[in-house]
Amino acid sequence: MSEGIAAPQVQPVMQANPGLADTLKKMREDAFHICMQCVNRQVQVQTIHGETLRGTVVNVDAHHLFLEVPQGNERGFYYNNVILPLVLYELLVISLLV
């Protein structure tokens, strides 16, 4: 940094409770391992936002479940199959469809 230029001050406006952050990380890791077992399987997913979606798990990464949903899905979108990325720590229930 050049002399005479002061570094900007940082003032947090929100900071997560450290215990909450650890809990969210653990939930995400647990969800990742469970979701990995559901790849290429049909599932029903419920989110913390109250959404219920049905589709096929096509992929999972460290932060997202990728769900392929058919045309005319519960969100009201009408186009050919689409892949929705769902955030792992926002998932409440994952049920296998038989």
C-alpha cells in the first residue's frame, strides 16, 4: 500500500454465530454424502423455503445438489427437462421415489 493512503475501515453489519457456522458446515457435509448415494435416482426434495420438487439427481458437488426436473414441474416452468442447482444446507428432506 502506498504511503499516505489509509486502508478502508471495515464495519461488519452481520456476523454468523460461530456455532451456527460449524453446524451448517456439518449439515452440508452430511447432505453431500447422502446425496452422493442418490445420483441417478428419482427423489422428492423439500427445502427450508417450503418447496417440494421431484426429479432425478444428476450430480452433487460440495455445495449443491443438481436435480433434473421434468417439463411442467411444481415451480410452474414449462420447458423441456431443466437442471436446478439446490443448495445443500437448504434441504430439509430427501426421499427416494420408488
